[in-house]
Amino acid sequence: MHKTAIKEIPYLGKWILILIPLSAVVGAAIALFIKSLNFVTQYRIAHPWLLFFLPIVGVVIVWMYRTFSQDAEKGNNLIMDEIHAPGGGVPGKMAPLVFLGTLLTHLFGGSAGREGTAVQIGGSISALWGKLLKLNEREMRILLISGVAAGFGAVFGTPLTGAIFALEVLAIGRIQYDAIVPALLASILADLTTSVMGSGHTAYSILFEEKVTIFDSHIKVDPILMGKIIVACIGFGLAAYLFGEMTHRIKDLSKKYIHNPYLIPVVGGVLVLIVTYLYGNFDYNGLGVYASREGGVSILSAFGQQGANAFSWLQKLGLTAITLGTGFKGGEVTPLFFVGATLGNALGELMNAPLDLFAGLGFIAVFAAATNTPLACTIMGIELFGSDNILYYAIACFVAYYFSGHSGIYSSQKVGIPKLFDYARDVEEKLGDIRRRKKK
């Protein structure tokens, strides 16, 4: 065995000892979160009148953060900032605050997800563990990345995706693999813990099977279908761009015109209430994984016939942008799954393409474009839907990623390698700084 490899064994052993208890705690916390979220979702569906209290709950959420840890309100962006350049640290109070804030948002009918909460739980617990062990800055960076991977992998049941996502999300076009082994180990162990504790994950399936081959090869590619997918993926990228910009715009306008921070969620809650009743149903509140009524629109319904209308994606996009842009808590990813799956369903119907395939491609591609993580989302397609259509997954994620430009849902994400040649000045800038510069 090579001497360098021998020297790495104690280092690897050290990280195994550090990550086993961390992953177990994060996995258990995510299991509790999933079960709690399922409970409040079912309770809200059974008691739709709870939506009328959303504006008041928004005030409670703002009060919690301003009273106990205002820094924690930066959420995922704070964790990313600490990974980029260690500063004030990630507060331990972030985990219970986002846990409770997300449950309140969902209980009272806000449109949000769960990824942000899982990532913040993982990051917060990791920060506490690192301080207890008195790790140095480099070790703390690796530990925070591992915590993000653990939270993401456990909440969606996609451990490999969780590890790659935690590395890829830090900078557009650039991945540093120094933390890949700890991140992968943490993600696998956290997902295992969550599963052992009985928190199941939604099962998705794409029944489409490609039977067309070209050039007498064994590569199954339908050129006509490929063309349709590329066109659809341009739409997926633009939808992701719209979601990110709309959410940030609502947040900016709220702070500009509503000077009392407690009034922002009140206005947001009232808008969610009005928009919901304009829609005439509750299909677009909450996570949206399962339909809240018979014949309702959901992520799962988008994989079948008549699973969405032509504007379902836009309805979910708008309601989620209002919810998150006015200070309610949760994540963006599950709503992005909804937007992508329903948009894929609509485009598949329009182009006479397989609906389940297009729903699945939209599911991962809109997420890839909004978070600038095409590699992680390609892997997510394999973990969730199987590997039969991997070529289409990759094309969908990377095309959508390209067409979303230098935008995204995470303001602290940096531009490592520009997507387009005329964006060279954006290198090493954060997306939030780029957005502010272009507004001037």
C-alpha cells in the first residue's frame, strides 16, 4: 500500500468517529421533522379554516427569530457564507427555530417546502458539534458541508444526491471534492437513520421506456423526442429563473415599502389567503406532494393523465414566491418539484410527448436550474426514477441550468465558472451581489 494512502487511514478514521454521532442526530431530527410535517399537513387539510390565521402566524415567526436569533433568519445563505469564509458562526438556535417556523407555515397553509429546513437543521447541528470538538476552520468547513449533505440526503431519501449537492451548490460551475468522502458518509448514515426510524419517502416512477435507437447502436435515443425535450428544458430553465427573481423581488419590495418587519408577513399572509380563494381550491398550499382533494393537482398527479392544467406550475410558483418572499419558513425545493412536474406535464401534453417522462424531467430540471446544481439533480433522477433514462435526465438538467443564467434561489452562491462568455465579470461574485449591482 502506498505510504500516502497509509497516512490517510487515521484521518479517515477520525472523520468516521466525528460523523457517526452527527449523522445519527441529524437523521433523527429529520425523521422527527418529516413525521411532524406529515401530521400538520393532514391536520391543515382536515381544517381548511386554519388558513385565515396565517397572517397572525407570520407575526409569531418574525417575533421568534428577532427574539432568539436574528442571524438565523438568513437560513441557507448563512451556512453557505460560513463555508465560504468563516465569520460569526452558525447559531445553534437555527435548528429549533426553522423546525418550528416551517411547521407553523405549513400548518396554517403557506406554500413552502422542506429542503431549506433540513439543510439548516444539518448545518446548525454540525456547527454545534464542531464547536464542542474545537475543530479548526478547515475542519469546520468540511463538517458544515457534511451537515448540509446529511440534511438534504435524509429528507429526500437521496444520499448520493445529498453529498454532491452540498459540494456543487457552493459555486456555479465549480466543485471542490475535498469534502466528498465525509459528505457522502454523513448523507448515507443520516438517510439510514431516518429510514430506520420509520420516516418513509415518496415513491416516484416513470413507466416510459425508450425503444428507438439510431445508427444501429445500443444507445436508445429518439431524435424527435430529444428535440422536444430540449425545447421543454429551455422552458424549465426560464421557469426557474422566474421563480428565483420573483421571490427575491417580493422580498426586496416588502423591505422597501413596509418598514415594520412585523407587517411584512401580515401582508404576505393576506395575499396567500386572497390568492388561494381566487384559485378556488387548496391544491397549491403546503408541500403539494399529494393532492388535498379528489382530482386535485399535486406532484404525483403530474406524472399521470390529466394531472395538471396548463397554468398549474405558474399558480404554485406565484403562491410560493409570496409565502417565502414575505418571511414564512420552509424550503424552495419541493415547490420547485411541483412547478417542474406540472410544467413538464403541460409541455408533454402540448408536444404529444410521454407525460410521466416530461413530468420527471421537469421535476429535476427546474430544481437544477434554480439551485445551479445540474450534476446533483441528474443523480437525483437516478435515485428517484431509476437509471433507464439517464441520458435524458442529464440533458434536461444541464440545458435548464444553462438557460437560467446567473440567477438562483441562494443569494450567497458564488459564480465559480461563468455559464456564458459575457458573464466573465461575475466570477467570484455572489448572486445577491450581482443582482444588486445590476439594479443600479
